[in-house]
Amino acid sequence: MPIYTYQHSKDNPDCEHVPTFDFEQMSRDFPLSVCPWCGKPVDRLLSTPTIKKKLFDCELRDKGFTKLVRVDDGLYENMTRRAGEDKYVDRRRPETLPHLEKTIED
């Protein structure tokens, strides 16, 4: 759900809350016209949207994540395998599991 930023109108800058605030609402909802805390007029500010960057498998691995993609029932391809790890993980063969002790640090 989008988060919109609002500011108290220049006519009424004083509020017990804060001069600007973020408010989560559906994009199809009408913009707020009054502050939900003090009831004074507010204006919605224009802001840039947050864009999520897709990480490549090697970036996931470098951040300590393991990405498994299902190939068949109980068989997964390890997309972020490290040296010494199997390309495929079979749930019936524990020796094929990723080496988590290499990625998890205290």
C-alpha cells in the first residue's frame, strides 16, 4: 500500500503533531484534506516512489543468502552455490544441503 507524505497548509502551520507526516492509504482513496490528529488543513506533497532493485544471484550469495529453485519433487537447483557445494540439493540426501556454517557468522 502506498505511503503518502502530507504537510500542514501554509495557512495553519501549527499542529501538536508534526509539520509533515506520512500516511498509508490506497492509491484509489481521496487525498487527506485535514490532519487526522488536529483536524487542520493539509496538502499532499509530491514525492518520488521507492523502486526496488532486483538482485542477481551472485549478489544474493555475497549478502549471505541461499537461493534454491525447484526442479522436481524434492530436487532443487542451488543458484547461489559456493565452492564445494553441490549444484543440486536433494531433500533425501543431506550431504547435498548448502554449507550454512560458511554463511552464518556469530
